[in-house]
Amino acid sequence: MIMMIVVLLGVLVTLYGVFTKNRVLYNVGYFVFGIVVVWDQLGLFAESNNAENLAMAALWLIQAIVTIPNKVNYDGSKLAKSAGVKINATLSVINGFAVYYATTVDYIPEFAMYIHGLLAALPLIAIYLILSDKIEVTA
């Protein structure tokens, strides 16, 4: 139950970050969510020694790493813009995969598929905003 509350708080922080166009809050939500999944999957791996759980933990560790919250000011350069697009594409792919994966195993609750669907869609919005110059590439 506590894990579910943490997950929902992470998703809410991410949504708030999208609506306020605040990159730091957006990243905090994805970071928290990634750490929760890593923790859960490592626990399952410890119980079952199933390499699939270790692979899932590694995948969400990538999400946590690319979303480590920081307040570095980007200068709006092409490099910063490119990194933003690549990071958001990575988040979309990871969580898009989770939508599929949640349908193939019985230990993931069905509503998790919808949360991952949302977390797969939000980066696409961010990519659109970055590429259309509707969001400033700053902290």
C-alpha cells in the first residue's frame, strides 16, 4: 500500500511538472517511479532468482539515471534540445514496454498498465513541446 502511494505521488509530481513546464518536478516523478520499480523488481529477483526481474530492474534503473533531478540551467542549445528529446524518447519506450509487459505476467496489477501508459504518453508531449519551441529548454 505504501509503495502504491509513493507511485501515485510520483505520477502526480510528473503531471504537475508537465502542466507547469517544470523539468525538475517532471524528472522527480519519473525518478521516484523508477526507483520504486527497481526496488520491487530486485525484491522479486531475490525471491525467485528470475533473470527477467533483474532485467526489469536494470531497465527502470536506466529511467532513474536519466531522470536524476538537477537544476542545471540549459542554454537552449541544440545539444540540450537533442538531449531532452532523447531522454524523453527513452522514457516513452521504457514505459511503453511496461504497458505490454504488464499484460504478460500475473503479478503486476492491471491498473499499473494504465499508469505506465500515461508515463509513456507524457514524454511524447514533452518532445512535441521541445521540438515546436513551445517550451523553453531551461531548468
